[in-house]
Amino acid sequence: MALFPITIYGDKILKQKVKPIDKIDDEIIEIIQNMFETMRNANGVGLAGNQVGLDKQIFVIDISPVEGCEHIKPIAMINPKIVKKSDDTIIMEEGCLSLPTLRAEIERPENIIIKYLSPAEQEEEIEADDFFARVIQHEYDHLIGKMIPDRVDEKERQKMTELLKLINNRAVECDYPITSKTDFFA
């Protein structure tokens, strides 16, 4: 297995909608394994394909280390589609491996239903709530080119400006491998 460097704010692939995966083969299975390893190495709970430079609709999640979530097994979702969101919302602080050191309060639906392909090529549909639903929505946002700054109001975004510049310039401390400015930046 191998660690991917994580793309960070300013890398153009993070602002793009990524493409569906046509075929689940050994290469995709290896990518999934490497994404799990990369996510865990960075102490993350979720990681999307474009966060490791891949133009692919895929993300992995493992929230089992989080208190109260031990029963939720690690999961990989391919070509996911959120098909239902509850009207009830929760505001909670979020962070992101592609935005080292940045945290923000984000409002999201409390419950969702998502359809996706499993690595075994099975069509799946699950209902998720609370923290699990939040992490799924956060990773799904990546696949449609959205990040935390896109989910806050203008006033909050203005407060982030200086930190976003530091992140973009790779001038923040990070305990995991990240892309250089020349890897994906445009």
C-alpha cells in the first residue's frame, strides 16, 4: 500500500466536479486501499478522490474511532448520489484534510439517504444520520467541487481569507504529505 499526498486548498482539482467511475477493477480496489491508508495516516475520518488528485467519484469514510460511532464500519462509496435530505439541520464544527488548521461551523441536514456502488459492484442505499451523515455530505461536497469556504456566509469567508492564503501557499503546519504547489495548482 502507498500514501497519496493530499491536495490542498488552491489545487484546481478540488473546485471541479469529478467524473464517474466506469469500471471497478483491481486498480480501483488498490486506490481504495491507498485512500484508507492515506486518510488514517492523516487522522482523518473521510477522504474523497479529488483530495488525492484523482478525477474520480469515490470517497472513503472510517468514523469507527470516533466515540459513539464504533459500530459504523469503514465504507467506500463509488459514484454516490444523495437522494434525500431531511429538513432538520444541525450546525457542527468541521475540519478538512485539504484545509489544514481551518475549522468552521457548518449547517447540514441531520439525515440523508445515499445511493452508491460498493467496491464489490453492488448497488447500495443507506440512510445515515448525525455525524455519519455529516461526513458523507462533506465528502460528497468534494466530488461536486465544494469545500468548507463554499458552505459559510460571506462574513465568515472574509474571516478565513488570511488562513486560506497561508494554506494555498503551503505555509501551514501539516503532519501528513501534501501536494506541492506545482502538482495540481493552476
